[in-house]
Amino acid sequence: MSKPNPRRANGSRRANLRAWLKAQGRPCHICRMPIDYGLPAGDPMSFEVDELIPVSRGGDPLDRANVDAAHRICNQRKGNRMPGDAGARGLPVVRSRFW
């Protein structure tokens, strides 16, 4: 049996955390470009909650100090890497266009 996803273990706390981040209207903490918070989930430039210390490395997905706003594509490219990891410096974020 696989372990349960800690991000979904407490849905209301995660939803409140997501709404709190969204209300701030912050830019992507990875690429520093603005986020269009109106885009549907799944769009590469849509808003996602990114854990600064990844859950797979012991980070708390419900701690406000451990999350920030990110584009979906930036978050996917970052993966579970953290500053100081081999290959983490200057995480490549390549854009074909800006919107």
C-alpha cells in the first residue's frame, strides 16, 4: 500500500492555505514573473502552491512559512530540489512567450 498524500489529508486547511496565497496575488517565487490567477488548473502558467521544503524531504504542506506561489510549469521543473542541491542553482525556466 502506498502512503496517503499529506496535501490531501486535511482538505479544508489546504484549501484555506491556497486561498490565502491566492489573495496575496504574489508573483512566482521561482521565475519572479506575474501569475494569472484566473487561469484554469492544469494550464502551465496557472497558480500552484509550492512547498519550499518539499514534502518528500520532510516539509509540512500546511505550514504558511513553507509555501509560496508558483507557476505550474516552474513548480514541475523545480521538482523536489532545494537551493544547495546539485543542479538546483539557476533552475532552468525556458519560456517561448510571456503573457
